[in-house]
Amino acid sequence: MKATSPSTIKSLALAGLIGEIAFEAYAWLISPILFDVSLQPSKLVMALTKIFTGLDIPYGVAFVLHFLIGAFGFASVVLLFKHFTKLSHVASGFAAGVLLWFVAQGVLAPVVGRSFMMGFGSYTQSSFVGHVGMCVLMAFLWQQFMNRSRAAAAL
């Protein structure tokens, strides 16, 4: 199926939504247990919005923006890795997760005044698990949904 076919887009969007929900569950429930930090990327969105637009947005708006970026933007990056590298779905998800983690911690965090990779501390380590885990889950689910779609089409 083509990368832009309706079933591909539907499968990827559903995988992205589930992946982002899993990320939020990890960030708020699991990360504090494993790393003693809760991930709060919405605060990064708030800071970036302030820097680039001068607007102070509420936490709830930043949360929704991050959720949408995670669900649809991150899933799109997984799609791009899959399309351009021809890696497997899961390998594409892993590569996309590493890239997006680096962008968040190595590029965007310093823009808002944090140290590069936030000193590679527990927050950065947890962020790695969250970003890579989310993208791998998205890629895996996308593959499963596409397989079901192909099987249904063959009937």
C-alpha cells in the first residue's frame, strides 16, 4: 500500500493516538517509579511558545498541543523513516524515537535555557525510554493495523 493511502493514514493515526496515550501513562505513572521523575513535555511547549510567540499559554493548552504533536507528528516521523530508509517498522520506530528524543533534549531543551541533553540525568534517561518506547509502539501497532487491513482487503 502507498504511504498516503487512506488505510495507511488511518492505521498510522490510530497507532499514533495509542502510542501517545501510552507515552502519557509512562510519563505520569511509570517514570516516577523507575526514574524518580515525571516527564512534563507540556512545560517545554509552554516555554517554546513564550519564546517564539511571546504568548503565555496555559498548561492544558500546552498539554493538548504536545498530545497532538506526539500522536500525529511523531507518527509521521515514523512513517518518514520507514519510507526513506526501508527499515522494518520497529527499526524505523526506534530510529525515529532516538531522533525525536535528541531533538527534545539536545535541541529544544537548550533553546529554553536547559543544559545540553539536560546533563544526561534521570530526566533525559527517562525521556529516552519514553520517546523510543512510544515510537516503537507506534511502529509496531501501525504494522499490525496494516496487516489487518491487507487481510481484510484480501477477503
